[in-house]
Amino acid sequence: MTQTQWQLDGGLGLDHLAQKPCHPIDPGPDEVRVRMTALSLNFRDTLIVHGMYGGKQPLPLTPLSDGAGVVEAVGENVRDLKVGDRVSGVFHQGWQAGPPDRERLSHALGAGETPGLASYWRVFPALGLVKTPDYLSDLEAATLPCAALTAWAALVEDCPAKPGECVLIEGTGGVSIFALQIAHAMGLRTLITSSSDEKLERARALGADETINYKTNPQWSKNVRDLTDGRGVDHVIEVGGAGTLEQALRSIRIGGRIASIGVLSGIKTDLTLPLLFMQHAHIQGISVGSRDMQINMNRFFSHHQIRPVLDERTFSYPELPQSYQHMISRKHFGKIAISID
Ligand SMILES: NC(=O)c1ccc[n+]([C@@H]2O[C@H](COP(=O)([O-])OP(=O)(O)OC[C@H]3O[C@@H](n4cnc5c(N)ncnc54)[C@H](OP(=O)(O)O)[C@@H]3O)[C@@H](O)[C@H]2O)c1
């Protein structure tokens, strides 16, 4: 059987995603060849395939930032990994540690000049990988590099929440469910919003303390205030963007924090600016995280035995375009994963 990689070629849109033959390449001295076994999808991937992610992407482009697999060959200088190790990719291939800078943020997988992981084989710099925690399957591990690390950065590394605090999480997509799991393990009080009462029930089963349907309560900051004795929350996981930022600002306590992450409801907003200073708001932009942060997160996940919540529908490798359609339909809960075997 010929092995393949997926490529976006000849134009934008799911119709231009096609499988092309691929072959194993020998790794260079500091590199590792991984036999990919699992992938996962992020909202970003749907933007990229439709040409809505930053500047124009050079085509052909191998999509997807997130995946896991098994080391198949290592270069002569590689010491920390060996054949047979289970590994996951690092979202920012050039950001190992320390604060972000332009160079560190310019090699994100699956966009621009950095091919993604939707491929049977992928050669990585050894520092572009982390070991997969033993207790996780490859499918579970494949969901961590972007969404989980973003939630981790938004609650722990870049915008730390403190013990006893209350955090509001928007929606039940990939980042948000990881944020719920991490916040719950940290002992924080959690409020979560969704357009679906059924999804809110599932969020409660994962530990959410309070739930709000944002469709039936478009001014949901009022519900947040009611649920916090008028005070507001300490911290918001802001994935909605244009349609939610004002409600998020109205939801925080004076001096509260907003981890600005996503643009699910649009990228441009008419913000009532006095809200920013009247609320003494702290807004922290998040851009996933570094390899060091991913290692810290994996340690935390292992300690708390946190298992990623996989959507009830998992896809096979040839069904990649269908997995995108499932994400676009917003019927999913948690992470959409794709098995390569
Ligand atoms: N800055 C970063 O580093 C970073 C990293 C990862 C992701 N992101 C961004 O974060 C966002 C979430 O990514 P994801 O991969 O988690 O997406 P996702 O899994 O596709 O999330 C989809 C869910 O978001 C919820 N949602 C949609 N519109 C909403 C709204 N107006 N208010 C509240 N919730 C809403 C819905 O939840 P319900 O079905 O429950 O209503 C929907 O099912 C995206 O914009 C993505 O680009 C940014």
C-alpha cells in the first residue's frame, strides 16, 4: 500500500485537500523521523484551509498542527529520544523555552512555510517533539499540542489564576473543555457557557460548577454577576472574540483578567472602551506555548491523570475532509481526533 500525506493544493477549500504519495526520509543529525499514528483538529485548521488565517498560505500545504506517533529513526546527535518512543509534536517548532519573540512564533506547524502533520511520516527537529505521557493513547496525546497547551497558558503560565478564584469559560470546544479540566484540577470554581443545554450537562459531569446557555441568555454577563453575588469572575477564557469580548469585560470583577485566545464569533469588534478602564481589566493575549510549557503541562496532566475528552466521533485518516466538516458544524464536544492506522 502506498503511504500518503494530505495536501491543500491548487486552491482553497476542502475540495482541494488531497492525498499524495509520500516516502520515508532519513533524519538529519539532529532530527527524528516519526511514524504518525494520530492527529487532531483545531478551529485554526478550518480557517487555514479556507484562506482565512492571517496572510496567504503558500500552496501546496500539508495541514494540521497536532499529532502523535512513534519514533522510527533518530539522527546521530539525538540523545533524548530512541526508536520506539511515543512522541507528540510541539505547536511552535521554534519556541523551546522563555518568553515568545517574533522568531520563536514564526514556525507554527501547518501554516506558512512549516508543513503540518497530516502525513504518514514526518521528520522533526528532536526539540520539536515531547514524549507522550505513558497513560495516554496516541489519539489522546494528539489532542494536546495546541488546544490543551493554550488552556494551560491561559490558566497557569501566561495568565495565572490563583487558588480560590473563579473562572468563566466560553463554549465547549477543544480549548474550553481542556480549560475546564485544568481549572477543575486546580480547585478553581468554574462557570461555563454553551449554546446547548445538553453540552452544559456534559460539562457539569466534567466538574463545571455553574452553567449558562449563551443562546437563551445573550446578555450572559448578567447571569455571571448573579452567580457571583454581583462581584464578577476573576478570570475569563475568552475564545469567542468579537461577539463575546464585551460580555467578558462585563463579567469580570474589578481588576479581573481576560485570557484573549479566540475569534470564534469574528475578529473585529466595536468595543465600549471605558469598560476597559472602569473594570481595571487585564487582557493577556495567548499564543499557544513553548515546548517547556508543554512538558510542564504533561507533568500536571499525568499527576492528575487528566484524559482529553474526545468527541464521540473519531475519524479515520482518509476521512480527514469529513472531520473538518464535523468541526465546522459545531456539533462536537471536546476534541476531534483522526486515527492513521
Ligand atoms: N490564541 C491561541 O493560542 C489559540 C490556540 C487555540 C485556539 N485558538 C482559538 O480559540 C478558539 C477556539 O478554538 P477551538 O479549537 O477550541 O475551537 P472549537 O473546538 O471549534 O470550538 C467550537 C465551540 O466554541 C463555542 N463557540 C462558538 N461560538 C461561540 C460564542 N459566540 N460564544 C461562546 N462559545 C462559542 C461553541 O461551543 P458550544 O457548542 O458549547 O456553544 C463551539 O462548539 C478559536 O478561535 C481558535 O482559533 C487560539
